[in-house]
Amino acid sequence: MTQELIEIAADGPVVRVTLNRPEVRNAFNDDLIARMTAWAESVAAGGRARVAVLSGAGKVFCAGADLTWMSKMVGYSHDENVRDARAMARMFEALDVLPIPLIGRIHGAALGGGAGLAAVCDIVVAADDAVFAFTEVKLGIIPAVISPYAVAKIGRSAARDLFLTGARFSAERAREIGLVHAVADAAELDRVVAKYVNDLLTSGPEAVAAAKRLIADIASRPRDGVSQFTAEATAERRVSSEGQDGMKAFLEKRPPSWLSSGS
């Protein structure tokens, strides 16, 4: 039976997505990229799924590019390389704009494109012995496709250090620069992930999705005119049915509908 390159399991409103190539440390190839893209683009806003958790099977989260895939790239023309890179860029973009929060559960190592996956996750929890690196320069290439997401997370200063050296760095360093949000003992990793899942599920689902969009909108807007945009966004949520119910529930000291309905 053919092994699934990614495993997708729904647990109520939580979708668990597992990179499933442990024999090659969950490295990318064309097929894995295509399947990840297809899954990400299939997630519907306002659907049953409210949170996704991304993890890796085996001992490593993701070691970047598969060697067999890389050996094909060596013989690619410029145009073939552009098509190949665009496919990967589409995957990262689809994950970045996922309409539900994406939690990264990082263990072992997140190298090259694996570190890029961490960069597109909304929340990242890493084992305290996990290792990260933007290793592309060690191969004579650059982390171009993942750079918009990585630089947005870690800033230009850290990128100048880590992109240029390709050096490996610890989970604690990753937390300090913003790539990771929580570091836990390996035995506690799932408990910390579960806490984040619970925090997300006890918040208004429409508000969480709107807050995720807000971050992207604000980051790309000039300061001029941002006040009007945020005022409109605030008003829109306050008059929404979810916003009305949430505020009334707080004042009336009762659970909001998204909790009382058991969703």
C-alpha cells in the first residue's frame, strides 16, 4: 500500500496534519508540496475546522528539501527552476493565508524549508532540544521563497545573521527572535500545544479569523489612513452577530454561543 505523504486527521474542530516521510526526515519533494498545497487550499473559511496542528512523523519535524528532488534540480533550466520554485511558493502562501490558525509542533529539527514552515505557522511550539537553520547558503542557494515569511517573523537583523551564515540555532534562540512562541520539554510538547488549541477554541471563531486577517492587513498598510481602517474593522466586529453575542455574554455572565453550543 502506498504511504500517504501527509496524514490529515479531523478531531472535531481540530485538524491534525502530519508530514509523513520519516525515512527522509519529512523532506519536501514535488508530491508532498502538491499535497500540502491542495489541503491548504481546500480549507474553507467558516467551516467545521477551526484549528490546524502541523507536525512531523518520526524523529524530525522537517529537514527541508529531499536529496532526490534536489538532484533533479541540478539539471533544470532557468524556466524549469522558476516553475518549481513557484509551486513551492504557492504552498507557503496557501499555508500563510489559511483561514484558520495554524499551530506548528516542532521537534527534532526544522531546517531550510522546514524553518520556512515554522515561519508560516501562526503559533509555534518547539521541543527544547529542537534545532533550526536556514541552511540554503550551505548549498550555494538562498532561502528566497520562504524569505517573506521568515523576515516578517524574525526581522531583518536576525535574518542577516541566520540567512547569511546558515548556522544552526536552538529552540530558545528561535523563541527570542520570534520564530517560536513557546519552548517545552519534549514530554510536555503535546500538553503545551493542547493549551494553545484550547485558547483558540474558546475564542470567537469569526473573531480569530478576522484577527488573523487584521495582522496581514496592518503589516502591509502605510501609517496614513490606518486609523480609519482599524475603526471600520472594530465597528464591523462589534455589530456582527458573534461580536454582539460575545459582548452580551460577558455582560450577562454567561457562556457565548460558540461555547454553549459545544462547537
